[in-house]
Amino acid sequence: MEFTIRVKFNGKFYRYPVKLAEKTEREEVYHVITRAKTLELRNNRPFFINRGLKHRRPTWKMDEALPYKSFTNDIIEEIEKNIGIQ
């Protein structure tokens, strides 16, 4: 599954392609592709869905931290909008 997210940072909008790289029974791995590098975001949404907890919000983990926490949160929020977590 591939889609594009739009994130506002410092008054400008940036568009990044996002790709579902891996999906197992316990986690999903998304790759956010930027100019300089690829960010890897993991969540445990399939684990909750398999347990019947479809309204529980997943926990997100990132292998490499970004300097701006608000930017990371905006990326996660846009991914959640696209995959149907509200």
C-alpha cells in the first residue's frame, strides 16, 4: 500500500510518499521517503485488531529520532488519517 502525506512545517507544506513495507500479525512497518533518508515507523495496530480491540490507538515507534517532536507527531497523524485511525 502506497500513499502520499502532506505535512506543514515552518509555514510550508511538504509532501512525502509513504509505503507499507511489512505487515505481520504483531506490527506494521511504514517507510516515509524524504530527500535525505527513509524514516521507518512501526506500530502495533494488527496486534490490537487480532485481539478484538479495534478502537485502541496503536503505539508508534521510530528507529531514528527527528530533532522536532511536533514534526514527527504530524507525520504520524497524517499516516493515521490515511490508514483509517481516527
